[in-house]
Amino acid sequence: MALQFNENLCLTCPTVDCLEKCQYLAFGPGEAAQEMRKLIQGEDCRLLTECRTCYACEEYCRRGNHPFYLISERREEKGIYTAPRPITRQWYNMTAMQGKPLIGAVGERALSLCFIPLLGELGRGKLFEEVEAASVFGPEFMCPAVHSHFAKMSVIKERLPQVIANFVKLGVKEVICLHDECYGTFTSIAPAYGIEVPFTPVYYMDYLLTRLDELKDAIRPLGIKVAYQRPCSNRLIPQKHRLVREILDRIGAVLMERTYQDEQALCCGEIIRTIAGWRLADDIQGRNLEDMVQSGAEYCVFNCPACQTTLSAKVRAKGLKPVHLIDLCKMALGEKTKED
Amino acid sequence: MEHIYRSLVAIVGERGVSNRPEELWYYSRDPGVLEPHRPDFVVTPKTTEQVRDIVLLARKEKIPLVPMGNGMALTGLVIPLKGGIVLDMKRMNRILEVNEMGRYAVVEGGTSQGMLKAYLKDHHPRLRHSLPDAPPTTTIAANVSLHGQGRLTQQYGFNSDMVTGLEVVLPTGEVCLIGSPSLGPYWFSKGPTLPDLSGLFLGWLGTTGIITKVGLKLYPNKKFRDVELFVTDRVELVPSILYKLTHLEMLEDINVWFQPRPLLFKDNYHITLYFTGDTVEEVEFKRHMVWDALQEFMESKDGGFMALDYLKDTLLEMPQRGVAAFADVPRGGGFEYSGPITLIEHYPAYAAKVVELAHKYDVLYASSARLISGGHSMMFSISFAFNRADPAMMGRVKAALDEATAFALDMGGIPWKPNHFEQRLTLERLNPNTRELMRRIKMCLDPDGIMNPGNWEVNEYETSA
């Protein structure tokens, strides 16, 4: 199972946006193209040791290639791992399938909670009343994309077909992915490796929009100002990024303009803390949070529960209220209060 | 025996004494793996005078006396090996004094850790004591008498080092004050500049007297408390990691642990680091110092810090409840450990022994070490869980623990709160003159041998003189 990477697309790329736009590495004139050439040819290069695994180059590439997956492949080939070995091992162990998944009354549709307990609570209530009984949870249904942070693409190649097979065994035709990264895994990583996904992955924001339209009479516009914390995984599915604004529009929340959003978004910083140390992580988080404050936002809206866990206390310390996008929708429907 | 019962009733009242079988059943055992043994009576005194009268009665009747806090040592130290009277101290639970400026408290001998913690929180929020990771019902006097450790042990030493004075009822009935309270009203020093007589009682496991009051050092209770978790898969690096951390002189507590389950923890050694501060800046400064101290291990990819936002609440619990969860992994809720005091440089050898014993005896293991006094030593726990309804499993755990103690002694370690078997192993290896000194002290203080017999039986050894 090999990465389907079109080398010519990169070797002939006039802009090398994937690297030129990188927020963590600065390149001199012509250096980015040289780096990409070295990477493709399997030579040692800065990318192998300095990439911070923010995934953003997957979005910056306009030619449909997969620069981040290639960086991770090359790292693994050369044994150049990003994180300390015991941390990499820990992620491998803790996400291993143990044959104890939680499977609800799954029919043609399943609601995937990945292996994130927080998603269980999010996936309840009016918005999910038709599908919450069909939820599935456990490493057997977990997208293994996180291992790309640790340059362990082999784990993804080993586990992703098993995860897909586990869904297939349930007989599902659609899987609603509550975790952004699950959808990114099925629609970006799987095709990049030629792995067939014999069901339709449904992005939870698409599902939310449908449900909000169905429940539009119950929506009470929130009238609040929010900043959005875009997760790394969303770089794998940039075509879905616009849905955040659409949802916020539906529920009467105003997305404040700020420096670090859209393509310029900064990640939550926690993986970076693990692989690059506290200085860079504190710098990222400090700039990001200050930017939220300066934007005039009252809430920090999360897409990924991991980002939310990482940043909630820090967001609160800055005077903003942390909330997941789904809970924000529930607030608009009166299922949750602003104090919740 | 009826006359003893009546005499005890005369001392503590009808409700303060029992010889009913259901209560004797309870007081005949502890939660560990040792065989139970029935006492003849249980008494629950409320005053030092009552304790004294009970001691005088026991001396007159030549009946054993076993002082008991909450009975949670797990190593059978309160099992009345030779019957007699179990002296349950829990009704002597008053907090007598807190000297805010002098940073000490004086409590009665049955006062629990949880009571003092709650009292300080309500009345002296700037102060705290060294809380052990034991149930909050465990008592302060028992903890110091067996050289217990707690949350501040890394900074300030054994909890027994934090004693500032004692009131003890001697086995001959005298009530004796130890340290500064023997000279005046203040409880600020257990010894210096006097001869430190607290050593006649601390570590003797209730065989030389009954502690009825304890003076205890208190420490600043900072506004913020935080934690980091460093992991490595190379056990041989653990001592040097600990050396670098203790060099910082700024950590509240350092625990090193490993366990095979859940999978999150498999194959790694975990070092939990606690630090405190009165401002966010102070806490962050310490966090950065910790990270920088271990930078070389991160660069070599041999170790790193876990992302633990979702684990923080659990790790910051005081006391921690993880032990209870571990005890129930094989169902049946039992666990016991051998916790020798040893050098941090011996960590890799001890760690290997834990796994070897677990395989040899087919038992579930976990290990947690706590640094003592800036790394001068550590308590290394070799812990095994068992099902209380499975005598065979309990037997395997006991055999594994016995072998662990023998190993610790071979390594030059000191068994902590040893059971009677481990005490015997220890005494056999003790320097003969040291053992003789212990025998003379024991004979001097407890000439009738009534105090917790079966423990520290130094009289069984011939004199070396």
C-alpha cells in the first residue's frame, strides 16, 4: 500500500505554496523548491527534522498532491521520528484495538464517536435524535490519522483498512463523522493510499446544517461574537472549512475577523508542545489567544474536542468562553444555556 | 477474662469496649494478605488518661496491647498476633492547636489525615500538611509511627521527620512528653537541641508505646498546583532523570510509576512531577525549568512529556484514588505492596524485579516510587493486586512480596512498614550490635513485652555482648 503521489506535479510547481506558506519554516529564494525536490528524491532535508506536523501544507497545495503525507513517509523510511519514542509508543498502545467497541443500534447509518469520550455527550439531543442510538465508539472505529503526527504512516496503513472493515461489518451505508479528523481520514488519507471506503462518510457540519434547516423554527439567534479554533485535521478537508461560517450564520453568531484564521489559522499547539517543546507551543498559543481577545470575541468555538481540552482553561483565563460548535448549536435551540 | 472486660468497661464505659464476635472478627484482620488473628477485646479510649489506665491494666494482667489507627498499613501491623486488647484510637480525634506563625499543628493520636486536611482548609488555608496517598481515614499518628510518606516528602523528608513533638504513654504507664513540649507549652521541635527521643517510638510500629498526641509541621499552601508527566521507555535513564529533577529544588513531589494496564501506560516509565506557586507566572516558570532540565532526553527521543489535560484532575487529586482502582483490576478489591526505602540509582534493578516476580507468581503488578528528601532515597513500591475471594492468588501475592523483601535486603534497602515475617528477615541481617541496642531499648521501655507482641521481636535474638 503506497502513497499515490504525483512527483511531477511538485517538480513542476511554479509556486511551491505548500512550503512557501508554511507558518513554521522560512525558506530562502528557491529553497522551498529544492527542499521538495530533495524530499521527493529521498534525500536528507530540513523538512524531515523541522516540520511541526500542522498538516497545513495539505491545504496549501493547489495541485491535489499530498506533501504532508510524503514528509511523514520519508521520515518513517529514514527513522526520523518527530516525537520522543515513548510518546509515539504510547499513542500506538492507547489506540490499539482491544475487541471491546461500543456499538449502538446501527442500521444503514452510524454516528461515529471515534475514540473520543467527549463526543458521546455532543452527539445527543434534538440535533442527533435520529442517529444517536446508532453511535459507535472505540479504537475499532477510530481514525488513525493522529499517527501521522509521529511519522508512523505504517500504523495508518495497518489500521485504517481494519477500521473501514469494522464499519463494513455493521452493514452501514453512511457514517456521520463527529470527529473532523475521521472525515479527513476517509476522504483524504484513504484515497491518497488507494484504500477504498465502501460507505459514504458524512461530515458532521453538513449533517448539522441539514438538521438546523429542519429545526429552523426552534432557533433563537444567539447574537454573540465568536472566534473559531480551526483544528489541524481540517487542513485535510479545506473544502469543508466554509461550513463553519454557514452554521454560525444559521444560529446568529458572528465570526470575528482575526489574523489567525482560515489559511492562517494556528493549531492548538499541544502536539507541537510534545514534539518541539514548550517555547514554540507557548508562542503559538499566546499569539493565537491574544488574537482572539483582540478580535472582540466572547466565545472561542471549537471543532475538535482535543483542541478544546487543550485550550479551554487558557481560553477562560483570557476571559473567553470555550464551547464546541455543536454545543453552540444546542444553545441556539435552547437545549443549553450560555452559562452551560 | 470477664474481670478484664469489667475493668475495661470501668475505664472507657460500656460503649467503649467490645468482645462481641462480629467486632472481634473485624479487628482480627487488615486489608492485606496476612492471616487474621482474633483479639480478646477492643477498646476505644477518648483520653490520654484512659489510655494510661488501659496500659496499666494490660501490664497488670500481662495481656498484649495493640494500638491501632485506621488499620490500613496492609502489612498486618495491627493484627493482634498474640491476642489481647486492640486499642482503637479513632475516638481521640481532636485537633488541639494550630500555630499559624510557627507552622505546626498538635493533634490527638487518632486524628485522621482527612480531618486535619479539612480543618486546615477551613481555618488555615495558607497551611497544609504532608498528606499520604492513603484513604483520608488513616491516622496521622500511625503514619508517622511507621515512617510514612506524603505529598511533601520529596521536599521535606519522611512524614516522621515532620514531627515536632509527641505525647506517649509508655508501656509502664507513664505519660511522657517528647521534644519542646517537655519544657514548655510550644510544640515546635521533637528533639533539637535535646536528645531526640522521638526515635524511641517512630519506626517501632507500636512496640514501645502509644502515641496520644502528635505535633506536626505544616507548610505553605500555595494558591496554584500543577503537574507534568514525563515518560521514558529506557528504565536505565530514570535515575539520571530524577537527579536532574531534584537538582532543581523546586518540585513538591516526584513519583515514578509503571504498570502494564491500561494500554496507555504499557511499556513506559512515568515520572509525575508536581509543582506549586502563588502566581501563574511562578507555576509557569517552574514548568519551564522542568522542561528545560529534561531537554536532552527529548532531543535524544528517549523521553518526553505527555499531553495530559484530560488526566490532570485525576493526577491532582489528594489523596489519589488510583490505588483503589488498581486493587479491583482482578476483581475482589485486594492489593498489597512491599515498599522498601532504597537509592534512586537502584531503580532499574527494582523495576526489573517487579516484572520478574509478577511473571513468576502469575500476579498483576504495578509499581510507584516516591522520592524522599530531594532524592536522598526513594520508597519503591512493589504492588500486587489480588482477589480476596481467591486464597490461591493471595498466597501467590504473599510469596511474591516475601521474595521482594528478601531482594530489597540483598540490595541494601530497608523494608518499609514490614510485616512480622519481613521484620524477622530484617533483624536476621541487622548488624548484631544494632540489634542488641534495639533489644535493650525494647527491654527498657516494655519490660513485660505487652506492646504489639509478634512485631520487632528483638528479644528472640541472643545478645552479641
